[in-house]
Amino acid sequence: MNKQIQKYLNTYSHASTLAFFRLAFGLMMLFSLIRFASYGWIKKFYIDPQFHFTYYGFQWVKPIGNYTYLLFIIAGLAAFFIAIGYKYKWAAFAFFLSFTYIELMDKTTYLNHYYFITIISFVLVFLPANCYFSVDAYTKEKIRFQKIPRWNIDILKLLLAIVYFYAGLAKLNSDWLLEAMPLKVWLPNNSNLPLIGTLLNENWVHYVFSWTGAIYDLGIVFLLLYKRTRLFGFILVVVFHILTKILFPIGVFPYIMIISSLIFFDASFHKSALSLLGKCCSIPLLLFENGKEKVQHYNSVYKTKILFISCFIAFQLLFPFRYLCYPNELFWTEEGFRFSWRVMLMEKAGYATFKVKDALTKKEITINNSHFLTTFQEKQMAFQPDFILEYAHYLHEHYKKQGFTNPEVYVESYVALNGRLSQKYIDPKTNLINENENFKHKTWILPFNDTIKGF
């Protein structure tokens, strides 16, 4: 086994593939950040709200007010430097830190592709993506290589494969396959589209989309891996993601997945693309064709890096299955839901009415959530239990400052999941101040009165 691992680690690939991915990733991130700022979302999501929902364990990540603009500028510059390969290691590290901090500032904005960007940017810190077709490689011959160990490219393919395959596994549930939910709810909202609009009201179309989506996610990586089916697979990638972009408001995620999927193509494709770009920018590719291989010396530093990255990949493979440690329906409790590549699997909506009671005088008031939360925050809070708990603690602290004696916080909430009638969500008799966020099962979430079978 050790010999096979050693043989694999000594297998080399052309560096143009990693260079192409670095350039594409950097430009995509720069475009995404500019887009985000152009819509005024920095102010809307990170500056205007008086309260921000935090991730458990990262409560120390706090909003920084108007300095958030500076944080986006740093992330944008870092993305640009990643693209051109200038001071690459520092740029990759700076982008990872700045983007991750932005992501952690408010849980309300959580998206799967933000998490994907975070883990990709983290891995890029450890890869020699600046050894070819970069400013660094142009100015420093000692870091210029034509071939690099194959695992530097394969690790990115594996991370992309995890996203697709795990998303496919998550679709193997009774709501998605047998009820065509939540597509049965979402697709008719696009019935005004030309050509396909009227079809989106048809029940059979909802099932076709559901089953096709599951099959696509489970199989697309295998089509991309093999040369004979690669072009067909990529055409499917483009069609699938353009269609999802038209039908659903999911931002730049489709473009990220389309561009990222190009990493599965042969190095000759990436080399040709870089050569064409080099001609447009008057940068001949011959400058980087010195025939050198990045020969790795198996010293303690390199072995430690391999071990660390291997542990990181193992974590990415196992972490999405943490939901198995919890009882009850995952879609209902959402314990272990995030960071598990469960993409667009549920239509969940609810409302939550909070009451704060003075423990001494028994004075009770009903909270108007709009006094503390933005419309978007209130919508997200109403059906996510950890949001409800954190908001309850915020209300406790707020009214304690207003003179309430040991204020108690109760909530009456109802949630509807995937077209079902709404049902009571949180135990209204539970004083949420006595509950704290942790990895334990939240016993104050009321049972789900139905069963969803599958992963």
C-alpha cells in the first residue's frame, strides 16, 4: 500500500492545469465580489442590521461596520493577485482569511457555494499554483516548473466531486423522488418564461426535473473523469447550470461550477487556453516552458503537509454525515444540515412570535421582530432552530438592559416543510434562556409529524 501511495505521489502532471484553475478561480472571485458590492449587499447584509446571527464556535467573529468595505477590497485585491499569480501564497492566504471572515460575520447569508469557495481557497494556499503562467514564475525562475505532482490537481477534482456526489446522495429521499418536492412548489413560479414556461406547471415535468437532477449529480463526475465522455459531460454541466440559473436565484454558483469543471479536461486544453490568453496579453508561453519538474523531497515539512491535507480531505468526506448522530428528521431539525452539500432540497417557511416575561413582576410583552431584525433575517430565523435560540438570547440581554428582572423568553412558532401544512415547531413552554447552543440534540424542537425516507 505504501508503495502504491509513493508511486502516486511521484506521478506528475503538466502545471498548466493548475495555473488555469488559479487564473479562473481568481477572476471568478473578483467578479463575484464586485457583483456583490454593486448590488449594495455589503450595506444591506453586513452594515445595516443591528443584530447578526453567528456560527457556533465563531461568536467572536463580529461585524466591523464601514470597515467591511475595506475587507471586501482586500478580498478583491487578493483575488486579482491570485489570478495573475503575484505574491501568490500571501494572496491566497489573504483571500482565504478575508473571505472566510465575511462568510462568518452573519449566518443569515449562508450558501453552499460560499463554503465551497472557502475550502478551495484554503487548499490553494498549499498548492504551487504560481509555478506556471504567473507573475511569480516570470520573475523568479526557481519557482518556475512545467510539471508538478499530480495530487495537486487531483485534490481540486476530488473537492468538486464531493460537492456533486454528496448533493446527489442528498436527493435520494422520498420528498425529492416520490413527491417531486420542493420543485413542485418552485417550478410553477417560472411559468411566465418563454418556450418552457407552460410546461413548468405540469406534474410530470416536476418529476423529470427531480429525477434528472439526482442522476446528474450522482453521475456527472464520472462522465467528466473519462476522456470519451468528458465533452458530453461538460455540455451537460453547461446546460444544467444555465437552466438552474434561469429558474432559480442562486447567484454566481452556476458559473463557478461550470468554470471549475474545466479542471477535468486534459492539460493540452488548459495549455492552449493559456497560450491564447498569452498571445492576447503579449506573454509568450515559452517563457514558462523550461522543462523542469517540481521534484518533491520527502522531508518532514512535505510529509507534514501531505498528512495535514489528507486529514482535511478526510474531514470533508465525513463531516457531511454528522447528521446521523442526531435523532428525528434532518430537514425539520436542521441538525447537521449546513456544510453537507444539501443544495436546494427543501421549501421551508414559518413565523415566530416571541414573548418576553419579567421573572419577578410577571409582566409580559410580545415582540415585534422587525424592531430588531431585517426582513431577510426574520424570514430565515423563523424556521431555523439555532437562529431562534440565538435571537431569544439576544432579546434576553436587550430587555435585561431595559430593566426586566431575569427576563424569560418564549416563542410560538409554526413551520411548513415541502408543501405540508404548517405545524408547531418549538415547545412554547420552554424558556429558551435555559437552553444553550451546543452539539447536543435540541429537545425543545417539537417532533415532525411525518417521515422523509432516504439520505
